[in-house]
Amino acid sequence: MSGGGAAPAPDLIDQARIAFDRALQRNIKGIGYFTSPAPVLGASPKDVLIQRGTMNLYHYRPMADEVYRVPLLLVMATTNRGYVFDMVPGQSLVEFLLKAGYDVFMLDWSPPRADEKHLGLADYVLDFIPACVARIAEETGEDELTVVGYCFGGVLSVLWAALHADGPMKNLVCFTTPVDFSRMELFQAWADKRFFDVDRLIDTFGNCPADMLYAAFDLLRPAGRIAGNIRLWDNMWNDDFVKSYRMFDRWTSDMLPLAGQYFRETTRQLIWDNQLMEGGMTVAGRPVDLARITAPFLHVVAEHDHIVPYAASHPLIDKVGSADKEEVVLKGGHVSLVAGANAIRRLWPRLDEWLQERST
């Protein structure tokens, strides 16, 4: 007479085998994860046209036989490096645009040196961007260009556009660009003027430390890093997941310090006084009126953006004076909007569709 229960069902045996195999791969690949070098990002072939202190202007080499007449300038946020636009082959917005026939340039940033602590908004808006625009005109022979700004790169772009309304800009595109800083609630909390002494910070450090900015962004999702590490461990067996995780983890960890005066001015004028929304914004004494921007305008916002919430970015579409203007709300977060599988499916084709008829 036999004892014991019935034999395990075949599907349970298969599930156990799969779970064991994944656990084994997870442990083996975990060792490789910590011993292998970081992924190489931002490798699309390019030439450096300007390298001046914190400012870098790149020109990417063409990947199409026919190129649109109007060149395109990507303006990166000053807190991060521009390779989020150029992750790896197959997952690079730069590569996508080049293959679609666009002549692509990028304004990227290096950490400001100690002697650059006096750089202010005027240097970025009235010097760096105009210098890049002039160099692009020299390089291409064209007197028009499309400007695409990401996050605070979008803020700098709209400030420049408003102060150069009669200038060479043919099109303006902004990704997740804040205009109502009162709706960026956590930033309002940690920069509360009752407790945050921005003058003492800058007078002490010169430039705003990258570690402080990194911690501030982490506070937007306090458990995010822990949850991300758990997801990584659970998916260590999955090469595609690990590859994607490493790319984005490297970029989000690669935070840049901010020039001291620039940080002081943006804190006072934007976070404290909300001048871009409420009025009174000036750069080097020149009043900024976003209604003066009349070029075709596309503003893309992320439905689940925890850094620049929809309420903080949405008013920009009404502030800009363009007759040809459009706001597009896409699924995704602040970073996944522009890079990764979500961006490949949603943003990139939509951007190409909008640019095609406006780039000849």
C-alpha cells in the first residue's frame, strides 16, 4: 500500500524549474553586474564645435543621404548630461533623428568650475545659447533652426526665444518644461525661503553641490531607489531589463552641480517669486514676455511626471503667443518620456511627424 499524496502536476514542476533557473541566473549575473564596467552611453559619432567652460556644443554626423534644411538644436537641462538623448544604438533619440534626416546639434553641459560660480541666467540665455545658434548658422549656412529643450533646458529655451522673438528660431519644442513653479510642491518645500538660505549656501560652496541636488530629486520619491534595487534583483536574470536599468541608473546618478549665481537667481526668481508664471521675469534687466514667442510651438508633457507635474508645465501652452501651437500629453514619466521603450513607441514618432512639415 503506497503512502503520501499525489504527484505534483507537471505545470508546477515546470514552474519550479523556471524559478530555480532564474534564481541561479540571478546569482550568477549578480556577480557579473558588480564586476562589469558601466555601459558606454552617448556614443553616436559627433564633432565638438564649442567647448568653453561648462558649455559644450556637439554636431552629430549625418546618417541619412538626404537631410532637412532646418538644423535642430537639442538643449539639455543644466542638472544632467545630454546623453539621455543618446543612450545606446537602437535606443538613441539622436540616432533616430539622424536616420530620419535631421541635422542634429546638442547644447550639453560639464560641471561648472570653481571660477564659473558667477555665471548667471544671463550667461546661459544671452551668451551660451546665442553662441551656439551663431555657430550652427556658420556650420550649416542656414539662418533658421529648430530648438528642442528638455526640462530646465526648455526654460532656458523659452527665455532665449522670448528675448529673441525676431531671431532665427523657426520652431520651438519643449519637453516637460515647468512654468508654474508654485505647482512643484516638493521643490517649494525644500526651498522654502523661511528655512532655506540660498545666499549662505552659495557663499559657502561657490557652486550648488551635485550631491544636494541628487538628494533633492531622490526626495521626490523617497522609496524609489530601494524599490528600483528590488526590481533589479528580481529581474537580474533578464538581460534586457538589466541593460535598461544600468543605462538609466547611470544617467540619473550623473548629476551636475549648478553655477552659484545661476542657482541663486533661479531659486529667487522662479521657485520663490514664480516670475515666469506671475510676471516680472527679467534677464539682465530685460523683461521676458512669453507671448512674444510666435514660432510654431510643440509642448510635450508626461502623464505621470513626478519631477515636473502636469500642473506645473501645462500653463506654458497658453503663455506662448504662437498661432501654430500644440500640447501633447503622453504616457510615461519625466525620463521615460524622452528615452527608453516608452519614448521609442510614443514620443519619437510624434516628434518626427510634427517636425517633418516644419523643417523644409
